[in-house]
Amino acid sequence: MIKEIFRLNFYQAFRYNPLCFILFPLLLMYLIYSIYLWITEKEDKIIKKIDPKIIYILLIIVILFGIMRNIPMFSFLKPTKI
């Protein structure tokens, strides 16, 4: 997927792994926001942590996606090459 993103072939990158394609920009935005907070906070320089509930929800989503992707009924989630 990342190789296809570097080639600017976003549709194929999405077809390889739709979940990572959606979560990667969110993770990148969080990382940029954390770095921004770290730079602008002159006293504490504390990076705010993600709420553990969100981490657990994301973990459950990733596990369910991995399971569903291997069930024949959800074959549209499997990686495909166009």
C-alpha cells in the first residue's frame, strides 16, 4: 500500500488495504498535532496522550477487519490488483 502511495496511485493503495489507508492520515495528523503541542508548550513540554478507550476501539476495529477480510462473505475486503 505504501509503495502505491509513493507512486501516487491512491485507488490501488486503497484496494490493497482500505483500513490502513484511512487510519494512516489520522495517525499522521495526531503525530503532527503532538509535535506542535510539544514545540509550543514552553513550560511542561508534555505531549497529550490518546485516551485508552480510543486505543482499545481502534484495536478492536483492526482485529475485526483482519478476521472479516478472511471470511469468504467479505471477499471485497481482500487486497486486489487493478
